[in-house]
Amino acid sequence: MKKVACLIVDDEPIAREIIATYCRHLPQLTVVAACDNALDAKTELQKQPVDILFLDINMPILSGIAFLKTLKNPPQVIFTTAYKEFAVDAFDLAACDYLLKPFSLERFIVAVDKALERLQPVSVAAQPTNDDALQGYFFLKAEGKIYKILHNDLYYAEASGNYTKITTSNATLLPSMTFSSFLELLPAHRFLRVHRSFVVNKAKISHIEGNRVYIDLTEIPIGSNYREAFLNELGL
């Protein structure tokens, strides 16, 4: 079994020990280092490969969120914090999960499973031909089947690590392909990027309220970096 290298960053010794103890319950995990501040963590990341980063948010010198913004190619990040108000910022940085202290072993395992899923190798999905694109559909592989997806049936899609969660008029699919690869299948004039992790079908938008776009009753966040371009595409 290939070991998954974990780095723990938390300024509280008890918190570091709890995470390390939880890691020992999962044989595929190995803790390569534990740091009490972000600067030491940066040094560790430069010294050795890390697959999962358990990162506290409220730390001296440099917060966990500020630290993550300095990393060009971060590992899978699971935030650990006692402050739930940082959740939006954490997920805007594409964190795997957000553990609110104190968290149980069960909740810890759920977060780790999300990170492990993202670490799985990407399989090659079926690519559309130019004729397919002109016809308003494409094919993709999910759950051992190949599906024909009509542009008009696709409501929105969400990044999920090495997978992309696709919501259509009659199904939800999880093909093993990255979000960036999936975006290449879509005609840009019909599908608009509204967030680092979301793309929506322009024709399916019911309304926009504040920093949220609604597809029927589904609420999707509009990222600050995408808002202006998104509204421009709508002629607003």
C-alpha cells in the first residue's frame, strides 16, 4: 500500500497530537512532520513531498488561509479550526474539507476520504469530435458507462478534485476527469464560469441574487474573481 504523506500545521500542541493520533488509525496515512507555524510548514513542503495538509487557520505570524495563498502547487488541504466563519474563504481556495474543532474520528475519516479521492489518478474520458460539438452534445465516461450529454440538458457542473460532478435534467454524474478537462468539452458561449469550482448553463439561470446564481432552487456561489466577466457575458 502506497503511503499518503501528511503534514500537520497547528499552533496548539494538543490539536497536533489529536490529528496525529487520528492519522495512526488509518494505515495508509503517514505523518511526515508537524509544525506550529506556517513558515516552518513552508520549509517542510520544500524538503519533501506532501499529499495531505492538515492546516489550522488562526495562527500567529501567518494565518492558514494566507499561507495557502502563497503556495503555487499546494497538496490536498483539510482546514482545521475552531472558527466556522472562515469556511467560505476556505472553500473558495478549493480546500478538500473544513473540520470544525473539536471534531470526531468519524468526521476526520470523511475528510480524509475526500482528499484520497482527489489523489486518485485521472482516467481519460471520451472526447467529443467537432461534429459532436456542433450538434450540441458530447460523450463522457462515468461509472463504467458512456453517456451522451445534450448541452440543453446540462444544468451546471462542480469541481470535485480529480472528478467533476455534473448535474443534468435527469441525472447526476461523477466522471473521473478534472474540472479543467471537462470545461474543454463545453461551448463557452453557452456555459459560463461563475466560480473556481462551478460552471453554469446560461439558459438555465433562473435569477441572480447578491453573490449567488440560482439554477431553479439550487444556489451556486459567484466567485469574486469571476463576477465581472460573468455579468459582462450576461450583458449586465
